[in-house]
Amino acid sequence: MLYLVRMDVHIPHDMPAAQADDIKAREKAYAQELQRSGKWQQLYRVVGEYANYSVFDVESNEELHTLLSGLPLFPYMRLQVTPLAKHPSSIR
Amino acid sequence: MLYLVRMDVHIPHDMPAAQADDIKAREKAYAQELQRSGKWQQLYRVVGEYANYSVFDVESNEELHTLLSGLPLFPYMRLQVTPLAKHPSSIR
Amino acid sequence: MLYLVRMDVHIPHDMPAAQADDIKAREKAYAQELQRSGKWQQLYRVVGEYANYSVFDVESNEELHTLLSGLPLFPYMRLQVTPLAKHPSSIR
Amino acid sequence: MLYLVRMDVHIPHDMPAAQADDIKAREKAYAQELQRSGKWQQLYRVVGEYANYSVFDVESNEELHTLLSGLPLFPYMRLQVTPLAKHPSSIR
Amino acid sequence: MLYLVRMDVHIPHDMPAAQADDIKAREKAYAQELQRSGKWQQLYRVVGEYANYSVFDVESNEELHTLLSGLPLFPYMRLQVTPLAKHPSSIR
Amino acid sequence: MLYLVRMDVHIPHDMPAAQADDIKAREKAYAQELQRSGKWQQLYRVVGEYANYSVFDVESNEELHTLLSGLPLFPYMRLQVTPLAKHPSSIR
Amino acid sequence: MLYLVRMDVHIPHDMPAAQADDIKAREKAYAQELQRSGKWQQLYRVVGEYANYSVFDVESNEELHTLLSGLPLFPYMRLQVTPLAKHPSSIR
Amino acid sequence: MLYLVRMDVHIPHDMPAAQADDIKAREKAYAQELQRSGKWQQLYRVVGEYANYSVFDVESNEELHTLLSGLPLFPYMRLQVTPLAKHPSSIR
Amino acid sequence: MLYLVRMDVHIPHDMPAAQADDIKAREKAYAQELQRSGKWQQLYRVVGEYANYSVFDVESNEELHTLLSGLPLFPYMRLQVTPLAKHPSSIR
Amino acid sequence: MLYLVRMDVHIPHDMPAAQADDIKAREKAYAQELQRSGKWQQLYRVVGEYANYSVFDVESNEELHTLLSGLPLFPYMRLQVTPLAKHPSSIR
């Protein structure tokens, strides 16, 4: 089941650099593990913004929330989730 | 080069059904041809809306505009285009 | 799997009354059938508006879109879909 | 009498963890007590957000405000209240 | 129980004048009857707009929706309802 | 001359409690004095929000601004002022 | 007493030209009469838009509403009214 | 003196094709004449939209409004005008 | 050449009072000097807000930006600039 | 390939002046180097705002994101990117 997710990151400017680097490193590892598992199907940078558009493929709303709320950057992001369905003109 | 495009369709309610059916049939053929060519990479229905999210893979802004403005439904849609770039955490 | 759906109805003011009545009667029958099946779990009127908030319990995004796009009033409504998950403080 | 309430939580990032944990624990106890009393009828997590949609069943606007403003997280939330009425197509 | 209601009127410009006059006359009679009953407590024109702010005093959400949806201008208005409660600094 | 005023309070979370309590006590005294004078005609809490809707009855725009900018909470509020006029359907 | 008013004109595109011309001619006469009376103090075109910003100097909210709702273009405009007061740094 | 102008075109769908074609042909001629004069410095299509971003170089606000309101498509466009100034980091 | 400017002031609540007072005193002197020069033609307080609407009469976009960016409160304000032109119904 | 970019700068008011000056100096050098290279084609100040509109001419979405995210002020700006195409009425 597919969902489009837009994530906008807003790290407080007074967070110590070491703490920010640590969170970002854990975020990257987490994101890559989910991509390898096939659950985080696509991940694109929005040009000019500290933001991404992603497509997730999961079993349920429940699973998607668990994955998203586990993101190390979750407390510093605004997320927007759009459930997707097969399009009648899609050839896939 | 990738772009996320959201398309929201608003067909005037007084358009004759035959005209609307004809436009939709041509839209479907056009969309499937572009998918087969690899330029319209992904096409998803937004759940509960007469709208889609699509990913296009084209050579330039120019080519994208030519493809989008050629959509039979173009005069009846609102389009929003977001240029995408590779994400540093992407494993692809 | 649960979803909150808000539906805002906008019937064109020049639609003949008989046509509008027919659509509304079919909408009511459709809504009641889905409620009896357990898929349309809750249905509330928004006070002062020709709108409702509903909770659907379905198997997938796919099934939800099929149900919503089958609504007789679908061409005359704006729908907003919010996927829901279990809340950690819920006692249910 | 029913109301839909959306709650978006924004805890300041510089609040000490112990204080935040204490507020959240009291929030959970408060929410569960109101659920057991039947006044906080439903409580759902919005997927991907630190937010919930809830349905309250109370005697009056007055009572609802008293319950909501007593939430331990109240100073850190944005609340939106929508009064609900019985829908003519509801089978309940 | 009090509610603030804002009503914005949008009569289609192609409605025949006689029909519009009839609806407005019935709206006025309806509004004055509800004011005399004490349920429509206050009614103010918004300066420069075809709109009003009103305060209703009713028994329930249910009753308010019945009153509002019975307005002859209801199909031609956008309504926004805000539930009110006693303010701790109010001297009334 | 009547005006509807909506006030949304946002006290910075790092203001010392004693200072906040002092401002709120002065705000209450100020509000009650203006109510007794007849200038602050009505004062309602918005359900679920740290906000109010008020009706002021003053001689001029000038006087209203003087009253509002004198509110002890003025630096911590967002105010929206709507001038009101007599409604042709009002029976008052 | 001063008010800033923004007026955005939206004449339906299917209004006969003769009717539109008549309304505009009456609007112009009305606007010039009010300017000569001193009540419509200033009148500026917004560059690139069929819109204006105006300053009115009237006795009351009541009078302003009477003047504005008497505009021949009133049914085809969106108006926004902002009450003004003397600025403490103004030298007038 | 430079201005950025965004123009969004909305031609009513029931305008006869011949009329629309005539307006567009006159618009094109008008736009090209102004470009040749140096007043309409730049003209870009917004990708995926029936809209453009333009830069005008004119003597005054007055002149800009005269040029824009003379556009054959003016009654069918929404325009947004942003005055520009030299940027301190510009090398031109 | 005329421009309407709206200025909304947001002084950080943790700025020391002496610093804020100094900035405001310099702002007042600056505003009065520009008014005496005829460039800052009008200056009104928005009722109920720490904001003003102003009309400037300057030679160019360039000059307006120089004046506005020189405001002592410039770093603490949001400004919106609207270029104005002569209105065809104006009698001035 | 052309893109319009709007940049709004928001430097935190508690950033030490020396740090802010250093960032701005590096921003200016970076902007001028990109202008000399032909990639940052145009750079205009938005009148009355700490913001600019720019036109970039780059090879790809990828290159644009690399340039923009390398801006010394990037962490303190909101950027909006609009892809542009040749306009059919352009004479260039």
C-alpha cells in the first residue's frame, strides 16, 4: 500500500552542531535501512529546500506511523501524508 | 531529470458527457504512451480525489512543459510542478 | 484500518431539482448500505454546513478510493482523507 | 452532544526531558480517565504527525471547554473544535 | 448555550430578481421570528460586506443545525460556527 | 458604535510564572472595569482555545485602539477587529 | 473617522456590455460625488489589478456601510475594511 | 525601473474558440511589440501552467498600469506585481 | 509616485526594554523627518494591532527601498508594498 | 535551463553581529562568483523586504540544488523554486 510523504526539516538554530550531526547520521542510517527493506521505496530531495518527497510501501496506516515516528529527525520535521491508490491509466 | 507533478481535474459540470468521455479517452491514451516511453515514470491516484501525483523523467524544463501542455485535460486541470534532485540518503 | 474523511458538498445551483433529488436519494441508500456493512463506521453532520465528517474502516487505500469514488455525490464534493492509527493513550 | 477536536502538539524543544515526560504521563492518565468516563469517546493518532483527532460526548460547550483546558498539554497544543450533529443518512 | 456564527451570502448573479427578493423576504421573516424567540440573540452586519455575525442561544448542537439549515438563504451562504463558553473575566 | 474583536493569547513559554500571573491579574481587572463601564459589552471564551470573542461599544476607532492597546496582555496577543453595523433584519 | 477599504471588482464575463457600461458609469458618478463631499478622501488604483485602495472619512461604522453598500458595483466586488486610528508618530 | 509580474490566465471555458483565438492573437502581437520597445524585458512560461513570469522596465507605476491594463487578456488574468530594486550583491 | 505600505512590528519579547525604547525613539524621529520631507505622505495606525498603513511618495522603487530598509525597526517588521496609480474615477 | 528563485532571509535576532556579518560577506562573494560564471543570471531586491528574486541558468535540477544548498545563508532562508520554459510570445 503506497503513501506519498513530504518531510520539511526545521532544526533549531541553537542546537549544538555535534548533536545535529549525530541526529542526521542516525537519520541517514535509518532511511537507508528502510530503503533496503523495500518499505521506503523512493526518496527525492526537493530542489532548493531542506525537504524531501518520499513514497512508502507498507502494510497499513499503523505500520507507516510506526516507521515515521521512529525517524530520528521526527521531532524536527513537519510531515504531510497522502494515501495513494492505483490510477486507472497506469500501465503498471 | 525528475519532477513531481500534482494534477487536480475540474471538468465543468455542464460539459456534454460525450465530450468529456472523448477527452478522458484521449487523456488515457496519451498518459499510457508517455508511460511506455519512460517519460511518465509513475502515476498514482490521490485517495478520495479526482487528482493524481506523478513523477516525470525528462531532459529539460522545456520538454516537461511540452508534455504537460499537450495533455487533453490540460485546460481543465490545475498543475503543480516540483523539481526533484537526488537525496543524499538515497541508496539508488 | 481507519480513515477520517471530510466531505463538503457543492451542488451547482442550476441543477434541476429532480436530478438533485435523485442523486441525494441514491447517496443516502449508498451511505446506509456501507454503514450496515461496517465499512462506513461513523457519519456526522458538521453543524451549519452542507458537510460531514466520517470514519471509514477498510482493508486498504485501494478499497477506500473505490468506495469514495462510487459516491453518487462524488462529482459534486470536495473530499479530504486523513489516515488514522491507534493512539498510545487510547484505551480501546 | 458530540464534537470533533483536532489537537496538534508543539512541545518547545528546550523543555527539559524530565518535565516533558511528566506532562505526557499526566496527559495520558487524564485522557484515559476521560475515556473511561465516556466523555472522550474516540481518540486517534494522525498518521505521521504529533496530533490526534478525537470525538467528545459532553453536556455543553461549557463542559467541553473545561475538559480541554484541563489537559496537561493544553499550553502546548493548538486545538480546533467542530460541533457535530446527527446526519440524516446515519443509521445509528 | 452560545455560538458565534458568521454568514457570508453569495446569491448567483443570474438568479431572477423576483426569486431573490422572495428568498430574502422569507429570510428576514425567519430571522425576526428566531430573534423574538430569543434563540437568535444578536445579529450584526459586517461593515462593507454582504455578511453578518450572529450569536445564537440554543439547547444543543442539534438544535443549532436545525435552525441554520432552515434558513431560506442557507443554500447560498457559507457559514462558520464557533462554540462559545463563559469567559473567566466576564462579569455577567 | 460596535466592533467584534477576536483576541488570541500567546504567552511565551519561558516567561516566569509570577510575571505571567501578574499580567493576567491586571488583564482581568482591566477587562472587568471596561465591562462595568459598558464599553466592553460582551466577552466570550472560544471553546478549546486560549482566545476570546468580544463586542466593544465605543465612540470611535480612536477610542477602540486606545482601549485595546492598553490591555496588559496586548504585547502577547493577536487581535482582529471587525467593524459592525445595524443589520436590516435585526429587531433591536 | 478613517477607514482603509480595498475593493476588488469581479464583473461576470457574461454580463452584457451595455449593462456593465451603465453600472460603471453610475459607479464613477457615485465615487466622484462622494469624493467632492469629502467622505471618500482618497482613491488609488492598485497597479495591474481591477482593484483600488481607498480612504474614507465618515462619522460612524453605520455611515460607512451605507456608503459602501450603495456602490453600483457593490454586488460585484469583494470589500475589505480596516479601521484606522491616529499614529503616535504622525505629524499631522 | 523594474517590476516582476506574474500573470495567470483563466479563459472561461464557454468562450467561443474564435473569440479566444482572436484575443490570444492580439495578446501575442501586443506582447511582442512591448518586448521590441524594451519595456517588456523578459517573458517566461511557468512550467505546467497557463501562466508567465515577466520583468517590465518602465518609467513609473503609472506607465506599468497602463501597459498591463491594455493587455487583450487583462479581463481574464490574475496579475501580481512586485516592485524590484537593485540588489547590493548584484554585479550588473 | 505612490505606494501603499503595510508594516507589522514584531519585537522579540526578550529584547531589553532600554534597547527597544532606543529603537522606537529613533524610528519615530526617522518617520517624522520623512513625513516633513513629503516622502512619507500618510501614516495611520491599524486599530487593535501593532501595525500601520502608510502612503509613500517617492521618485522610484529604488528610493522606496532605501527609505524602508533604513527604518530602525526594519529588522523587526514584515513589510508589504503595493504600487499605486491614478484611479480613473479620482477627482484629484 | 532557467528557474525563478525567490529567497526570503530570516537571520535569528540573537545571532552575534560578527557571525552574521561573516555569513553575509561569504554570501555576497558566493553570489558574485556565480553571477560572473553566468549561472546566477539575474538578482533583484524585493522592495521593502529582506528578500530577492533571482533567475538561474543551469544544466539540471541537480546542479541548481547544489548551488542553492551551498549558499552561506541557506540555513536561514526560505526558498521557492519555479522552473521556467520559453514563452511562445517571447521574441528572444
